[in-house]
Amino acid sequence: MKKAMTLYELMITLIIVGILVAVGTPSYLKMQEHSYDQEAIANLRRLQEAENIYYVELKSYYPDLASSPDSNIDRINTNLKVRLPYDPNPGYTPKWNYAVYSNGCARAARNVAVGGRSWRLRINEDEPISGICP
């Protein structure tokens, strides 16, 4: 006689798996957000170092006396000689949108329209803080 799994045992197994998924998902999403934040902070530090080099070489911050920030990643990568994540293909949506201000401030923003996150780092600051550049 063959032994098989009953419907009752199958339902109990699915309930246990469902509970484990329900408990693990918030932790996973929190860990994913933390990893995204660390990526933005690392890139802001890279931008800060590149702006320091740019200032030493040209005696002005990038973008040079511009009234608005530069948020074109390709231009930022070229002028500051950094490699921020960028893909020119249509349909690519970056995790972070970066902008560099002429007062030595760099910003990384993500999903701001729907209550997302924003980090900023100025030339003279040691640690990035949440918020926007003035």
C-alpha cells in the first residue's frame, strides 16, 4: 500500500511556509533598502572626492557657476571623472538620481515623488545626511 501526503498535511505545510514568508519579507525589504542607501552613500563620497579634485584643479566647484544643478549622469561622469551607474538604453530606470550643485553639494534621490529617500553630502561634511541640497 502506497503512503501519500494527505490534503490536511499539505495545507499545514503551506500555512507554515506562508508564515515564514510573512515573517521574512519585511526583514528582506529592510535589508534591501539599507543596501540601496549604502550604495548611494558610497557614490556620494566618490562625488565628494571628485569635486575636491575638480576644485583643486580649476578653483571652482562643478558645475561652474551654474544656477541649476547638473543631474545628467553622463555629463557628471565625464566632467568629474567618476563612474556612477548609468545606462543610456531606453527603459533603464536607475535606483538613484544624482545631482551636483555649484556650492559643492551632491544629492542622491530615489522615489521622492512617492515618499522615497534623499541623501546629500557637501564638500566640507564628513558624513552624508538625509535631506536635500539648499
